[in-house]
Amino acid sequence: MKVILQETLEGVGHLGDLITVADGFARNYLLPRRKAVEADGRSIKAFEHAKRVAADKAKKETLEIESYAKKVSAVELTIEAQVGKDDKMFGSVTTKDIAEGLAAQGVTVDRRKIQLAQPIKELGTVAVPIKMPRDVVATVKVHVVKKQEPEEPSAS
């Protein structure tokens, strides 16, 4: 019997596959549990239509995500860090600091999506990738600069 799978089944096939299975397997397992539908002309057409609609929706989503990624990539972030002598940083710049800096500039990003191998512990510029849905990656330039101490007014 030919059936169209409604979900991925280990050892049988993936969602949407048109497969031939034993009649008993289809009647006693797949069809009653709604894991597959019988492949007749009507169900094949309905499934192909649903597949096209899903592909169009996925394409639109990908375009929206890519435009948002371009917006995020255009942002350059400057983070001030306290330094000691020889310009050695106290602490480090973490994903939380980067997410807060982006939020201050009006860009909302989940800090768990910021791909920082380890915290930034040196002054300079670092390109930080941000993982977005649908395998889209945005890159933000983070400039880590020395924090300027306010000038003490001299007592004259």
C-alpha cells in the first residue's frame, strides 16, 4: 500500500515521503495513529499544495530574517572597559554586555544566540557572530576601548 508519512518515523521514512509499506502495517499501525495517510490522487495533491505553501512561507521568513541580520550587522558597538596599568582589562566583556549594548541601540538579540567562544579580555575590535534562525548569521563589530576617567577639577 502506498502512503504519505505525516511525521518522521525511525527506520521508515521522513515527513512527506511517499512510501510503499505492507498492507497490515499501514492498516494496523500507520493509519489508526495518524502517522500516515493513504496515497490516493486527492491526498497527494493536497500534500503537494501544503508543501508549496510551507516553502513559500519559509522563503518569506528567510527574507525577513536576512533583512534583520543586515540591520544587526550594520551596528557597531563600543564598550568601555576599566583597565589597569599596561592597558590590562579588569574583568571581561561577555555576551550579556554585548546584548545590553545592542538593546541600548534598539536592536533586540537573545544573548544565548551571540556566538562568543570566550569572553573578550583585551582592548581592540572583535567581530562577533550572532546566530539567527534558518542558519542566518549576522556579524557585529565590538570595539572595546579604555574607560576615560573624569578629569578631577584642580583645587586652585
